[in-house]
Amino acid sequence: MALEQSLSGFPVATLAIDVFWSFRSPWSYLATPRLRSWQETYDLQVVFRPVYPIAIRTPEFFLQMNPLWPSYFQRDLARVAEFLQLPLTWPDPDPVSQYRGEDGRPRTSESQPHIHRLTRLGVVAEEQGRGIEFADEVSRLIWQGTRNWHEGDHLAQASDRAGLDLKVLDAVVKTDTERLEASIEQNQHDHEAAGHWGVPTCAFRGEPFFGQDRLDVLLWRLQQEGLERRQAD
């Protein structure tokens, strides 16, 4: 008897995790190759739940942060990327438009030409069963130094590598905006309900695992609960 297939093409998995994730988060980018690999390697469904970045959800965050935070953030980010052997360059353009106030702290601009489209595309990609693949390909595009990643056919090629058609995704984004925004809002509600506010946060059976540095702990927990490798065809 043939196994039921998920939209991703894999047999329906025994275990599943929710991944709350942002296109503006370098930490999300650094976590995604491992999450994608897990879904390919293990009997596991990775449910991609894109949320808006903190600069959109909580823009006052940058006005309240400790003055030491930016320098440590940059140092730690570069160090972790080197450790993981993943290229990392701050995006050009930034998925979230910000400017510096007179106090030198970043403020979120009212006009946001990129982050809403990206996040809505992520919701549609998950609906089509290729969410984590889309997240991986697009975040590599954004964070690995592709200038003007939003122009030309960059996003179309990334979508194609994820097994998706950007024209089809964009058509849904344009016609179903309200529904997709409701999905994003639900993701953000469920994100907080899972027990954290930062990204990436993975949730498994009511337990949150925040940060790319907790993926090994999450894998350990999944293996405790019976996670097994996929059977070869």
C-alpha cells in the first residue's frame, strides 16, 4: 500500500515542528540549511511559519537596546557564519527599510517595499508544500551578497531552485492579500503562544527552541521522541 504523500513530495511525517522565521533575520538564514536538510534526511515535517521581523512587529526595540548590543551582534554573527561555513553579507537592499535618528539609533521607515511581499510569498510557498525550501533559497540570495536581489530574475531563479514558480506565487500574493496577512498574524500569535518572541524559534509539542544555536538540542529532543531517518526509495 503506497504511503500518503505530503505537498512537499515526502511521505507524511510522523513528527512535525513549527518554524517561526523572518526574512530579515540573519540567524534565521543561518539555521535554514540545517532545517531543510532535516526534512530531507529524517521522517520529519518542517512547517514553515514566516512572521514579520521585530523591526516591523516591535520597532521600538531598537530604541531600548543596550548600547553594547550592536557591536556584539555584528561580531557574534560574523563568528557564527564562519563557524557554519556560510557566506554572510548584510543585504543590499535591506529587506526592512530603516534610517538613523539623531541619536544614532535605527528607526523603521513607514514605506516598506520588500518585507511584506517576501513574507506573503513565504506563506504561499508553505501552502504549496515548499516553504522551507523557499526560505533556504531566498535567504541565501538575500544574505550571501547578491546586490539588488529584488531586481531582474534573482527571486524567480531562487523560487525555481525551491521547486516553485514565482509568477504563480506573486499572483496569489496580489489576489489574496487579506487572507495572507491573516495567516501571518496567526503565525505571530502562535509564535508568542509557543513561548518566545525571537526568530528563529522552533516549536515541538509545546516546547520552544529559540535560536540557531538550539537546533542540536531540538534534534536531540526529536530523537528522544522517536525521530528516524527516512527510508531510501
